[in-house]
Amino acid sequence: MQNIKHVVIACAGYGSRLGLDMPKCMVKLGGRTLLSYILEIVKDIEDIRIVVGFKEEMVEAEAKRINPNVVIVRNPDYRTTTNAYSCYLASKDLKEPFIIVDGDMIIDKLDFAKFLETIDGNASIVGICKSKTTDAVFVNLDGNGNVIEFQRERPQEYEWCGICYLKNIKIHIDGRYVFDEIIPHLPLPTFEFKCFEIDTPADLEIALANFYKLNY
Amino acid sequence: MKTAFCFDLDGTITHSEVLPFLAREINLFDEMEALTMATICGHLPFDKSFKLRVRILNTIPISRVRSIIETIPLHKKVVDFLREHREQCFIVTGNLDVWINALAEKIGIEAFSSKADFDGDRLLGVKHILNKGDAVDEVRSRGFDRIVGIGDGMGDVPMFAKSNVGIAYGGIHDPAKTLIENSDFIVYSENSLCRTLNTLL
């Protein structure tokens, strides 16, 4: 845990498939925003960086209300850029390893605490979860549970969940996906999360139904 | 990469806006505060508002203003950063040279400021109002290839426009909306400001 100085929370995107007129991290679950749950689990990390774009004022006000010590990173080009570009903006000046978390998910609180404990600073760690959909980015594991491949064609037991600890892995300005940047560094150890990403109204239903299991 | 940091003074280095702080002396704090906030938000153009505010304050002798300004509370961690990196830090303020030079000397860094017209201890008016963008050009001409601007108000927009990185600081009040639109980072506390500055060294 002493090795983790920075966390990047990517909250810039539209969330067009959800059909709500707000950034996905502002969606409420159990009366609170997704962002408030993420800020709760990362609260002991010194440098919390939130990338904002779509309806940035909403996210800024919520972040400031919860933790005035956060750093807001602006991605005014969120309409034409990728999630990886948002992560590039927030991480390009960092000299130490950092964690990336997607802002549109709800993560088991105890799992995340265990993840922080697991990080020993020796290697990057790739967050995975049990596969829930067919259009996921699947991870192929070797016998030791290390990721050896990311791919979309052949369904696997696990998928990439948008959480990672990156040591000596840079996100480039023209990166398409965060997992693309990880590929040259494989194989890498994994950590399994219980988590729910919220892309569609159906995802939101599933998250609501399972929320009670996430230790909040 | 050689990086320079250009800091707004009021509300960024100091803990409160300087002119309302001075106006206490002549019992016009609320009036000055209202004018100052309207200027920060861009409801009044800086040059006109500044001349007006200087006119209100010019009954106070310059030496008195300097000694009041020396007592103004500062953001301690920001000042520590300035002192540790004094070769690459600059104050860029629309405030008057005769008022703020002593404070800049006390901190120990160079200041770009507006210029006063004065006669001994008496302030006559404003001779030149600093365009903060010009100050960035001057700093860049000294061989810095990345300029980081730090500020909170409308007056800092020209500084951000010429800088490579803009940090909108909302420590005292929310940064001006237009400044936010021209910024790369927004921070709301002294700690997060200094943390961000350190990543940019």
C-alpha cells in the first residue's frame, strides 16, 4: 500500500448507451452517486485525480463536496477522444506507479481494500471480473492466473474490468484503450473484483439488484 | 524541460484578496469586496475596476499600504514551494508595484505587476496595467520551454492563454468560469495545488 501515490478516475465520457442526461459517475445507486462510492474506497490514496469532460461542472461539484483534496483533470475534447486519452492526460506527469479506475462502476469495498494490500510495488496488476456479457474484452489466463492475452472473440471465464495498477506502463497520447497499453507488458498478475460496470439501463438494473453484496 | 511557474497573487499566494483587505483601513471592506468579486467573475473589466479601486484606496499613504500588505495571511505551503523553487517561480499580478514589491521581496521571488504613478508616499494613479499574457511572454523569453499558470480570476485568462498548463485554484472561492474553460487542472485546496505543482517540476 505504501507504493500507491496516485489514482486516476476516468469520468469524462458521455454514457450515451445509458440514455441519462448526466455523466455515468453521477448515476445514483442507493441514494448516492457512483463517484461517491469510488471516492470512498480510494480515500487513503494521497493523489486522487478525476478526469472530467461531459457536464464537467456536475462532476466537479460532487467531487469537491466529497473531498476538496482531489485534483480535477480536464478533458475538453471528450467528444472526440477515448477513455485512454483521458487517462493519458491525468497520468502523463506522474513519475510513480498509479491506479486507474473507470468512473462508471461500482466496486466491492472489501475487494478494493484487498487489492490495495496486494500491491507490493513489484509488478503491474490487471483487474478482472467474472464475464457478464458477450461483448466484453476477455482475458486469457495461464495456469498461475496471469493474463496472457486480451481479446474480444472467444468468451472466457473472466473479462477485463477497467481497474489496474500500472508500474512502468505509460498511457500514450494516441492510445486507443487502456488494455492496449498493457498488452506489450504481458504476462501480468491479476486481481479478481466483484464489480458492476454501468453502460446500459440493463446494467443499472443488475447493479441495483446486486448492490447489497458489495459491502457498503 | 525547463518549467516556469507564474502565480497570481491575490487569493492564490495570499489567503484573501488584497484590495478588500486594504479597504478595511478606510472602513470600505464590503464595498471593495463587492467590486473585487464582480471583477474576478468578469462582470467588470479589470482595468476600469482596478483604476476605480485604486482611486478609492489612494487616500492611504503608500508606506501604510505596504505595511498592511506585509501582514496579509499567505498560503504557507504555496510560499514554501515558491521559496524552494525561486529561480523558476514568478508572481504575476495586476496589483501595483509600490504596494506589493515588499511582499515579493519578503517571499524572495520576482514579481511582474502594474505600475503606479506616485509622488513620494502619495499614490497619484495607475501608470500601466499589466497584461498577464505579456508577463508570460517575458518569462518564456528567458529560456523556459514550459510555463505553468496558477490563478483564480478573469484577470488570469490571458496568462492561461499563453501558458502551456493552467491550474485553476479554488481555494478561497470558485475559480472564474472562463478561467476553468481555459485550464487543464482544477484544485480546491492548498494541498492538492502543491501536489499538482510537484508533478510538474
